[in-house]
Amino acid sequence: MHAKARAILAGNARSVAAAIRGTATARKLTDTARKGADDAARYLTNKAPYLDYPTALTQGWPIAT
């Protein structure tokens, strides 16, 4: 989890979303069991343009996620 959070902070939200989906698929989770993973991946994909943490940190903008 910590590695995924660091990857998101590094600006890699979409790749983290793909990794979450890939893990759920590799574990052969049922639709019900993987709902949380799919919801998290969808959030990261949909919000990726707003999760540009490298720019925010460089500009000194606050991060309150």
C-alpha cells in the first residue's frame, strides 16, 4: 500500500489503477470481491488529471487528499 501511495504522489495514478485491476484479475476475484479494487482504480483513472502531485509539490501547493 505504501508503494502505491508513493507511486500516486510521483504522478503515476493511472499505472497504480492498472496494477490494482491486474492484481484483482490475477487473484481471480469475483465481481463482488473485487468491487472495492475496481472502485479505487476507477477513481484514480477518473481523477488522474487532478492528481498531479509532482506539479503541486513543485509549486508549493497544499495537498489535502
